[in-house]
Amino acid sequence: MSCYPKIYDIVRQIPYGQVATYGQIADLAGLVGKARVVGYALFRVTTDTKIPWHRVINARGEVSRSSLRDGNDDLQLLLLKAEGIEFVKGRLDLKKYRWQPDFISIDDAD
């Protein structure tokens, strides 16, 4: 069975104006050390879904760049800025914007 639905359930819980890292989502999904799996799952998400894919960033507080994303890197940055997230030299302050989930609600997503 695919782990993608679990990843999507967790990403849907990231509140407006906050972000999570790929590694953080992997850990919450029980995929410790498999941040790339989260990236692969989110790559499959289209912009018209209710999955806030744009709220997942890399561990450096940056939008991960990829030539395969057809401009969605810039869209991601715009969406995050529209939520009030500030970037300085391409990075956001993870201490300020990182989502701190309620682990009970994560467990309820199972």
C-alpha cells in the first residue's frame, strides 16, 4: 500500500501561514529518514487539490528548486508570501514559521 495518502493527510493539517519540512512530514508519517518520499508524493499533487503542498519546504527554510516542476517553485514562493511568510535572501525563519503539530491530531489522521 502506498504511503502517499498518509503524507497527504499530514500535509492537509499544516495551518495557513506555517510550514513544515520534508523531513518533518516524513517523520510524522512514520517514514523516518525518507524526506525524498515526501517530495515524490508532493510532486504528484496538482495545484487544484486541497493539499497545501506549497507549505512544505526544505530543512534550510528554502523552497526546493527543480527543473522538473515547470515553474511551481516560483508559485510556491508566491503562495507562501501571500500567507504572510517573509523570506530574507531566499530563506524563511523556521523558528518563526515551522508548524508544531498536535500529535494527537496526527494520530487521528490514521
